[in-house]
Amino acid sequence: MKRVFLYLIVFTVVLSTAPQFAPRSSAAAPTKVTHTIIATTGDTGPSGGSYLPGSFSTVRLNARHDVVFDAFVGPPFTTGVFVANGKTISTIALGTNPDPAQPSFGSVADPFITPNGEVIFDVNSVDSYRSNGKTIIPLARDGDAAPGGGTLTPNTRVVNDHGAIAYPGFVSGATATQGIFRSDGGQTIAIARDDIAPPTGGTFILFDNASINDRGQVAFFSVMTGGSADFGVFRGEGGELTPVFVSNQIAPGGATFNDFGVPVINRHGQVATSASLRDSASGIGLFAGDGTNAVAVALEGQAAPNGGIFRDPTGRGLTFPSQIKFNDRGEVAFDALLTGSTTPTGIFRGDGEHTTAIALAKTAAPGTTGTFASFRDFKLLNDGRVAFIASLTVGVGDVNLSNNLGIWIGTSDEDLQLVARTGDVIDGKVLTNFPAVRNDLDVNENAVVWVGNFGPARAVVLSQILGDDRGSSGN
């Protein structure tokens, strides 16, 4: 069977705790937002040199409002990972460090920050390290010993809030050639290896798309041969694997699972993913399950909230075009194409029982006189709020090419709040664009960090949501 489904999906990209303010309807007074520019290209970095054009491809935020970002720095040219804590900006790591007493890594990028301020970052696109601001320890490096024998070459990693990572990796010098691994800086554990048979029988022949929760449970996608399933999504933590979804398994609603997209796991061990289907009027759907029970969150051909049905009008199977987000309440945030409606696309949140429209194209965009046109890069919080970047329809209301992009946050299309919009003046500078960089948006319980262009300069901005004029803080 050819592997086709996974690559039809166009994949784009933090969970948090209870909300600091209650959701309010769009009729309520506007939410107050304060903006702080953290770093701008042209600024001098804390270790010398300036942040160069093209910097800030990844920004991340923790609950303390610590912001971590990567940047190109020079002269002399190097890369760096930095943390801003509201008072100062500190250097975590440099590709080339001018201080001979400090390590030089070659190239550093793609940082993540934990709730307690530890930073995990990539080195030379292969290795991963963790820093507490004083010491740096390796988590996974090319050539590390692999559990079960051989040596490892790590691939793309994911991180949990304890600073542990999970990743697919190649293995050399052993009976295994690849596997899924978890590392915390003290120990590396094999979650799965291709020299150990999957629970469905046969042999693993590909591992990809790992996801890790704070309990250290890892979900991953795999391709297999010789058993009862060709594709599967499994969960493991170093012992037996649990098949959560596998091909030829009966899906909720009576269809048959065929292939799967990127899985995501929450702290309860529930896993959500997209899946292609056979023997069904729906060619694709979104599902959540724990290996025992499963629910269909959204199905192609299903009625969408506020009218229309979930379906790609081109027939290319892109009904749910972006990577889904999953929270600890078992809710999935997703975008979808629609037919049979004046709305061609939207962002939704569902749990298998209820589906809520977050934002819909061609409907009013709160805080503006315009309407939504398209959406990109959304994040889901544990309280059900979704933050996203959207474009507005030029020529509707006061919208033109200078003010047609923005960031919104809310639990539904009834309580969305505008966070920032092109044309806004922030610290005396006009916001001109939201560049489509790799990880350009992150959220915590009452703030959003994002990357924006201010003319030729690019900046990292922290927007704190303070509540409305009535001073209501919610619960």
C-alpha cells in the first residue's frame, strides 16, 4: 500500500492553566491590551552584535511571561537563543561565542521554554540541549548510545513542560535501524524500535511525528508491514505500546481507518489525529481516543456550526488543511474548508459531542469594520480559547492593504477579541505585517507573543490582555 495520505495534509503549528479573565461577548467593552516590544532587528544583543534581518523565526512564551526567541546576530555573524524576563534579555546559547570560557555550538535555533524557565534548543539541526540559565546539558546528540544497542542520530524533537524530549531517530551498529526515543538529560529510553514487533504484528518500517505529554507518554505515527495494519498511531512510555488508532480498525461511525496524520497527546494520554477513511461517505476525519475509546471530532461531509458542511470543494482531500491542536479537556482546534455556505473556511473547536465555531471567513471581524478572509497559525488553550492570525477582506469597511492582518483570541465567534492589527502604532512604530515565519505565535493564560514587521524591521512583541473597562477578572 502506498503512503499517500500523510503528505496530502498541509501542516502548519501550548497548553496553559485556568483563565485569568472570563470570556465576554463581542458586545462587551473592548479588552485592554498592552504591547511590549521585546527585541527588534537592529537592536544590540546582550552578547554583542545586532539582531540581523531574518531573525525571530521562533518565539515561545511560558506562564511567567518569559519569552524565548532565536536570532541571527552580527557582526561577526552567528546565531543565538535569548530569553527576556520583562526586565532583561539574557543569552542562553550562541553558535559562535566570543567568550572563550563559554561554549560555541555551530548553529542554535528553535527554542522552547518550560514553566520554570528552562530552555531547550536545537544545535546544528540535529542535537538538542537544555539550559537553566547557568548550565547547559545535552539531551540528545548525534552518536549517543541508543538504548538496546547501537548509536543514535536524532531527528525532529518535541518537548514537554518538564524539559524532556521525544524524537524519531536513526540507529547505527545494531539490529535496529530506527526508533522513537525519549531523553531527559539523565536517561534515554526507547519507546519503540524497528527490531521489536509492533502490537499489530509484522515489522515497523517507518517512525515519524512524535508528541510527548508531561507524564512522559509519547504518541507517534508509524508505517508497518507484515501484520494486521499498515499504518498506526501508538502510545508508549518505555514498555508495551498501546495501539490508539491503526489501519483496518473500525472507526467511530462505522468507517474503516486507512492512514493517519500527525498525532498530538494531552496530559491524560488521550491522542488526537487526522485519518483517511474507507467504506465511508467521509474520506477524512479528525479523531480523539485513548486506545480503548474513541470519538469522531469532525468528519468530511458533516454539518458545520453556523451552516455549510466540512468539505474541500476541490476534492483534493484538504478538508482539514492544518495540523490540529489538542488540550487537556479533550478538545481539538482545527481549521476546515466548507461547502454549501457563504463561508468558505473557518476555525473550529470540538470534542466529539459539541463543535463550536471560533472564526468564519466572510463574517464580521470583531474590533474592525471588516470581515475575515483567511486564517493561519492558531493555538489552543486549556480553557478553550483559540488565538489565531487572520487576514481581512480588502475593500470591506475600512480595510486596505495597510491594515488587513490581525491577531484575535476567544472561545467562540461570539467573544473574539482583537489583540493587534496591522496599522496599529506600538511604541511609536507602525505595525506593517505579520511575517509567516516558522513559529510566529504563542500564548499563555493572559498574553500573546508574536512576530511583527515594523517597516523594514522585525520585532518580537508581547501583548498582555488586561480585561475590559469594567475591571472584570473572571474566574
